[in-house]
Amino acid sequence: MPELTSKHILDLESMPTEDIELILDTAESMHDVLDRTIKRVPALRGRTAVNLFYEPSTRTQTSFYLACKYLSGDIVNVSKSSSSLEKGESLRDMVLNIEAMGPEIVIIRHPSGGAPHYLARNVSCSIVNAGDGQHEHPSQGLLDLFTIRQHKECLQDVRVAIVGDVLHSRVARSNIWGMSKMGADVTVAAPSTLIPPFVTELGCAATSDVDEAVDGADVVYVLRIQRERQEGDAFPGVREYHEMFGINAERLSLASPDAILMHPGPMNRGVEISSEVADGPQSVILEQVRNGVAVRMALFYLLLGGGE
């Protein structure tokens, strides 16, 4: 069985293109499992993972949980409120104690950028980054690549417009790295206050003209406005944002006729995206959620040697 070059999934910035392709190819087989009436294969029987989430999550935590279960593995969910961090224990000590109980993988979401990388240097089990601060969200980036490949066959020369709160988005960073590595032409669009000054160094173009970015795009990727991470007001108000930067039917019509519409969720309807297009024929948002399970099944399978 082909192997990943690392036993950790930390970011797409450092992930070799060959690993990305291996994960996407493996996810194709896993996607077939999701189409079965009985969604269960014995690939990870007797293997154990821990979901360690210090931020709220519906899609990602549930997706990792179901991915492990569908492969017949065992998985435990641990939240910040139920962890010993509330008693003052360090993150390193807590994960070392969890590791002593025998799990092979710890999936972690943490508000501090770099927390998964720190753990990978200090523990023996595999660490999977499920989102670290405003840094990266690699499994989301991988499922987005998988979804685009399903509709466009390959990523090479696909025109992608990423629209929204790029400044605070770990999803944006993973997608820019991943899409650029796979040959896509990426442009980010947002108010100037929501575009990081270094964004073009990641390998994409940047503009505050959303219509310009969307015009002729093959993929329109909408980001959530993350008011909880913003200090002060980055724009006058949600109504003004929707009028000037929100993706609606009129704005989406500027894209290629066969363009797909994507969003990592949760959506703020009427702010960054209108219900008309979120529920419209070009939307693949629910496909992204389903594909997330297949991609995370592929990660478990490859990291735990499911082919042995």
C-alpha cells in the first residue's frame, strides 16, 4: 500500500503534492463505502482515535467520528469543558496521558495556531490538525480539493474565487496552499480590512472587487464572516457587506455557466451568501460535507495502515 511521507496531518503548506494526490485517490474508494446501505468496513478494527476539540464544531468533529466508525475503529470525543485543562494541566501533559491509554491518533482543534505542530514534536502518536487558530484546517482543504476534482476532473488551471473573511480564515489558508499546489488559479476577494497583507505571498491574487474575482470563475468559494474573531468593525454592517461582497444570484451569474458554489460552513445566510444560491443548483455545499467523511476515512486508513 502506498504510504504518506509523514505520520501527521498538520498543514497543506508543507504537504507534498504526492501525499495530496494519494489522499484524494484513497478518498474515492472511501466515497463508495458511503453509498452502501451498510456503511461499515473492517479496515481499522481494534484501532483507536481521540477527538480533542477546544472550539465548537458540528461538521468536523462529527465527520471524524463517523469516518472512524465507518472503518470499524473506536473513537472518543473530548471537549475542553470535560478535560483536565480546566484544572490547570498543560496541553502536552494531557495529551501524553491520553496517549498512555493507547490511542494511535489524536485529532485536535485548538484556538492557538501551531498547537498541533507542538504536540507532534512531543508525543509518539499521530496528530491530525482539525483547525488551529487562524493558521490552517488541512482536512477541510483536502475535502474541498476532492469536491472540485469530482466536478472539474482535475485542479490544473481551474479558476477559483475565494470570497469573504480571508484574514481570519484558516480554511482560506489551507485552500490557497492546496489549490495552488494542484495547479489552480486562485484569487481572493474581500474588503481590504479582511485581506491579510501577506496573502499574495501564499501564491494567489487579491482584490477588493468581488465582481472582478467572480467573473469567469470555475469555482466560487464563499467564506463565513467570523465576527467572533474580529477586533472592532472590519466593515460598516452586515447589510452593507451583503450588498457589496455577498454572493447572490446576480453576482454568481458572472461566473462560468458550469461554476460550482462552495462554503465550508456554518453559513451566515443573508450576509456572505444568499439562500437563493446556497440552495441553488450550482451549490455543492452538502456534497462538501459528505465528501469530508470520505476524505477523513482516507486519512485514518492511510495513517493507521488500513491495508495491512
